[in-house]
Amino acid sequence: MPSLNRQILIAACLGVLIGWAIGLLPADQDARSGVLYVSTLVGSIFIGMLKMVLVPFMAFVASVTGLPLIFTSIVVGVANLQAHHQVNRVWMTTLVYFVITASLAMLVALIAANIFKPGADLPIALFADAMDAFEARQLTMPEFFLHFFANLFQNPFAAFANGSILAIVVFALFIGIALVAGGERYQGILRLMQEFLELLLQIIGWIMRLAPLGIMALLIRLVAEQDVSLLVTMLGFIVLVFATTLFHGIVILPGILFLVTGKSPLWFWRGSREALITAFATSSSAATLPITLRCTEHNLGVRRSIAGFVLPLGATVNMDGTALYEAAAALFVANLVGIELSFAQQMVVFFTAMIASTGAPGIPSAGMVTMVMVLQAVGLPAEAIAILLPIDRLLDTVRTAVNVEGDMVGSLVVDKLVHRV
Ligand code: ASP
């Protein structure tokens, strides 16, 4: 039996091949609908299982339903950090890393979009129908801020039930700090949390055995259902987004990793492969989080106290791929409607895309929703989202993989820069 890592790799390749072959069959073919049906079923079961360990769990603790892994790992993470007297350093290093990598990602996007000008030669009438059918979700900058900050603090039970990750992260941080402040008094709770984490990691280990099947199923569907003619029309933009996102994931992030820790990119990819492929197939950093945590700790050897802090936070706020995409897409839309964005306007794109990617939850196509804010910030029509939506499932694959890669590199960087005691 090949290793799990290799099985996942083979399954991903098979998924793309089968999906491509199925896509060639006529739409009313029984074989086609049969395969699509089975892959939808298997794919949903796999994602469902990942969400199962993420969502309703601590039922017996005051009938809480929630995101136990995130909750417990952050709580345990912060509490352990304090034991190391390193909390401030971890916070600062993490935030500085998040800001620097997102800025680099957006710079790459803006430079490439200025050079290649994607969309400048596309006939806009082509998308008139899509524009008509779409009703934009309007969200101005002040509204976004209000929404963002007001939602940070929520009834934890409601946040658990709705899966509002950022609110859970904030609540968990409070618990972690209180645990630390209480010292000896709360040792029992802390130990319980630690045991929960072990328990969940064990369940995740079982789910991982199904990952090859789940990933193959998700990719079959994704590839089979792509509208090829649309892809051809938008080819320039798609290639630009793929190329810049890959550049960030293959050159910039591993470069930072190498500079700070001296670790080679190959070593990193070998250890992170399961998480990156799962992110690619699920398009969700949040659903991938259990696997990200497992790989970072087991394969890359990051301390649990660091991984448990950086990864859950990163899965919700650190999205290099999304930031890059939003910046590139804003320039693409500007080209489509024939507007040349000035340097100052591009700076506005830069800052709003930074905020918008931070506010996007780690679920499929989340970046599309916060993208509206970026477009509106420079007066572009929010309706243009309709043009981007049909190709989003495709672009979301690499974008999410790079989002997750950024979090994993971040935890290695923080692990290196915050000394062991
Ligand atoms: N799907 C992305 C993620 O989960 C978010 C996005 O839509 O950009 O990381």
C-alpha cells in the first residue's frame, strides 16, 4: 500500500483525468450522471466529516455545539504560550508576518495586472446577461467595518452554532487568557482541553484515510462541470491569476521560509502536501484546518502552542491568495469597463483588498463576497462580480491552497523566531 501522501497525490491526478473524460460525454449520458452523482455523494461526505470535527461536538459540555478543534487548540495554544512568557512576541511576529506576506501577494498581482492588462480586449456585451441576472450585495467601507467589528464579539453559543470562526477565535482567546490568569486554579480545565485536542486529532487521523477518495470525488466534479467556452474567453485573466498565485506560492512564500528558517521548499512541500491538496479540492481553509494542524505539527514539527495559535487565526484572517486575487480582479474589472485606475486608486485597491481578504471567512468563494467592497472603493460596478462568479470555483482551488500554505509557512516562521524556553 503506498503512503497516504502518495495515495492523495495519485487520487488528485485520477480525479482530474476522470473529470476531464466525463466532461467530454454528452450531458444526458447515464454514465456521466452516474459518476457525477457518486462523486457528489462521496465529496459531500468527506467535507461533511471534516466539518463534523470542526462543528458540533462538545454537546455534553452544556450542550455546546461548535468548532471544538479551533476552540480547544487556541485555548491550549494561548495558555501554553503564556507559560513561555512569549505571548507578545508571538502576537507581534504573527501579525507582522500576515501583513508582509499579504502585501507582497498584492504587489505581485498589481504589477502583473499593470503589465499584462487582462480584460482590456474583451467585448463587454458578452457579459451583459450575467450582469443583468446579478444583484450585487452592496457593502460600503464604513458598513464593512461596522459589520466586521460588531461580529467579533458574539454569544459564543450562537457563534458555535453558526460556525462564525472569528468570533469563536476571539472568545477562545479570552478563555485562554483567563485560564492563564487563574494559574493553578484551572489546571483541570486546561488538561481537559488538551485531552479534547488529542481526541480530535485521533478522529482526524481516521478521516484522513478517506481523504484520497474524497479529494478524487471533489476534483471529478469540479473538472467535469467547468464551462469550457467561458474559460477560453476569460483565458488571459485566468492564466494571470494562476501564474501570480503560483508565483507567490512557489517563489515568495518558500523564499521567506528559507530566509528565516533555512528550511528547503522541498522539505516544506513534502510535509504540507496533504493539507495543500485538501485545500485545493475543498476550496475551504476552514474545512482544511484539522488537516493543516495535523501536518504542521506532525510533519513540520512546529510546537503545538504555536501551531494552535497561528493556524486557526490564519485560516480566517491570513489569506494571501485571496488578497492577490481581489487586487488582480479589481484591475481586470477596470479594464473590462474601460477605466484606467490611477496610482492612488490602485493604492486604495491595495488597502481594501487587504481588509477584504482579512474579513473573508475560510469557505468556498468567500472572497467573491468581500470583493464587492474592493470594487466599490474605487467606483467600479459591483455587478461585475457576475462575470467572475462562473470561473470562481476554478480559481478558488489554487487561491485556497496558497492561503493555507501562507498559514503553514507563518507557523514555521513564528516557531523559529520565538525562542524555545
Ligand atoms: N476559499 C478561500 C478560503 O477558504 C476564501 C476565498 O474565497 O478566497 O481560503
